[in-house]
Amino acid sequence: MYKVSQFGVDGEGPSSSTEWLESRRPYPHVMDDNIVGLDKHIKKLVPVLLDEQSESRVVSICGLGGLGKTTLAKKIYHHSQVVGHFTHLAWAYVSKNWQKREVWEDILSDLNILGEADKEMKVEKLTEKLSDFLEKNECLVILDDIWDTKAWDSLKPAFSARETESKILLTSRNKEIISHADKNGFLYELQCLNYEQSWELFQKIAIPPTNSP
């Protein structure tokens, strides 16, 4: 059974390159300051990712849209302990409109192993290249905004190695994905803000800080 914590080719899916979709694409280096209550989540999740004895190779952050899943993943991506522990980190935005090649190239680029020749390589070869690298190195790969198990089934061949210290962090609205991806996976469900957190968020947005003279 997977663990639950309640705090708080080529056969790829449909694609879209519209400017609207691109404008919604999250980047790990762009942070959203109008999010509250993340510290307790970070304290729960970082140790799970750093635990080399844990059987949970796949960790999933689940919750309704707008609860801060992507922002929490970004905070973890930049966390000093995470950066110091893993030899390589990579981020890929999956979304409802995903392309396998784009996901692979984003990850390979972050891992600094994407060459010009790879852009002409078949998707299956890119999958093998990524799988081999993850097996031999200690990497953290974040797959942001996975919508369904079909997407995971298409992407999982690159993450199939069992004898590896690499880990996968998923964000999704669908908590079924984690049990589908890894029977020992760790599911972390984000909950709606309580009254105090809602008031703190309101103050951040409605009453921006002013610079004292």
C-alpha cells in the first residue's frame, strides 16, 4: 500500500503550442510569493526525498487546482538540502496537453546531457538515454501537473530502473496516479487553507507592504 500524509513514437498525448498554453507554463525559477503555509509541507516532504532507505521512489503532491502544488514543488526544487543531496535536478511541465519528446528534452536539458543530435533522435532512444542516466546517477526529476494514469504509462519507461537512487516528484490533481506509478509511493495531499492562512493570504494580496521612508 502507498503511504498517505494529509497535511495540509509516438503514442504521446495530445499536443498544443498556443501562446495561451505557453503563458500558463510554470518555470522552476519563477517563484510565486503569494502562497502561505508551505513551510510545514516542506518539512514533511524533504526528508522523504532524502531518505535513501525509503522504498518510496515516487513522491506525489496532490490537491485541487490553486492550492499551491507547483509552488511547493518549486520550493523543494530549490531547497538547500535537496540541491546538496542530489547530483542532478530536472523539471518538466507535463499538463493535459503533453508531448513525450518535449518532456524528455526538457529533462535531458536540465541534466545537461541534451545534444544537438538528440533533437533528431527517435523518442524511444531518448527514453533509453534518460533511463540509463537516471539509473547511474542520483537525480531528482519533477514532473509537474500530470493529469491521468495514461500520461504516466507513456512516460514510465524512462523511470523503470529499480536499482537506482534517483527519485521522482509528481504534482497532480489525481491521487490515483501515485498508486498506479509506484505501489510504495508516498502521497502527500494538500488541504484547503484554514481561516488564519486565508487571512494571511488576503493581507499579502490586498494589502501589499509599503517601504518605510
